[in-house]
Amino acid sequence: MTLFDLTGKTAVITGATKGIGRAIASRMAEHGANIVVSSRKEDMCEMVAQDINENWAKLGNEAAAIPCHISHKEQLQSLIDQSVARFGGIDILVCNAAVNPFFGKLKDIPDSAFDRIMETNIRSNHWLCQMASPHMATRGGGSIMIISSVGGLRAGGVLGAYGISKAADMQIARALAVEYGGDNITVNAIAPGLIRTDFARALWEDKERVKKREALTPLGRLGESDEIAGVAVMLASAAGGYISGETIVVDGGAVIAS
């Protein structure tokens, strides 16, 4: 057994066309997994799937594009159904897609923005896990990952609602790890710190904010998407087979140092 081998496994990854999601998709393909590339825009899904097939899928595996808007339950069910029809089952689920439509204090957030954050970042992940887990059980087990955030562990001044949703994602991982353990399904959360992605652009393009963050981070720098992808590959493989219900923080040491 090779600890990080994903040959023969199928991974469904939401928000897989940019940043952390795309890095996870590419690196899992590199380790042998079939990849379902999913996000809202079909053309972006097709482009990333093609890139993976040309550059990463070299072990007889392949990537397929299946677009999905995670806020719509029927589209999530279609994503799962199409993935099973295409690859015969699901072994890995990465709930990566999320939204943050409001940048500011909780006292100022409109109800519409608060509701959208909670529905997309929490309820959609709950739905996906419900839908995918029976297919994993029939395969003898699987791995579910929810991409959370250090924002769920600490309080800040402008990402309060987002942080609430990400704290909830950590609890989803704990709750489902208990529920699904009997089916040999591991469930974990990954909590990135400040990673240089389009999603976090408003943060890392603020030079003063970055300077302060780097000064408070033991490793003295921001993170990169591949550094999250490496953790995801580990959790999906035999190397992470006895880890469940955990939140793995990937932030250069910032939380424990502050």
C-alpha cells in the first residue's frame, strides 16, 4: 500500500475552478484520483477539467466537468447522480465552495447577506454530505472534507458572519464523523489561514494588512493553495485513514502565536 495513492478513487470537489479547490483537484488527480470538477460556470469547469486531463491525470484517471450551483438542492443532487453515473461511485467529497458577500461589521450586515452566507456555507455542505455519504458507504468507506477557515476559530472585525459559518462547518465535521464512522467514512475540516487566492484578494492586496499578518505569523508569510491541497490529499488517502472529526489548521502558526 502506498500511503498517498488515490488510484481508483473518485473525488467530487466543489468550487474547483479557482484557488484552493483547483489546487486540490489537480493534486488529487496527480495522485491517481478521478476528479469531478464543479462550480457554477460550465465553461470554467470544462477548462479546468481539460487542464487536469492534459497535465495531471497520467495514471489512467480522468477529470470530468459537472457544473453546479451549490445553493440549489436539486443541482447538488444532480451533481452527485451524474458523478456516480460517470465514475461508478464516490470515494472523496471536498466541500470547498463558499461565499462571503459582505465585508464589514456584524452590526451592519443586511439580513439578505447573512442568510446567503449561512445557507451557502453551512446548509449546502450539509446537503452534499447527506447525498454523497450513502454512495461512499456502498464502496466500503470514504473521505469527506469541508474547507473551513481560521475565521471560525478567531474573531475579527470585518468577517463576522463568514466566521460563524466556518465555525459551524467544523461542528458539521465533528457531528458527521460520529455518525458516519460505522461506515468507515472519515469527516474532517481544513481551516486555512490567509492563502493567496482570488477569494481572499481583498485581504492580501491590502499591503498594511499583509504586513501585520506576516509579522504575527511564525513562518512570516502567506500561504499558497498547494499547501492546502497537500493536506487534502493526505486526508483522502491511506495516510489520513485514522483521522476523523478533526479541524486541521493550515496557517503558518498564526492562530497559536496570537
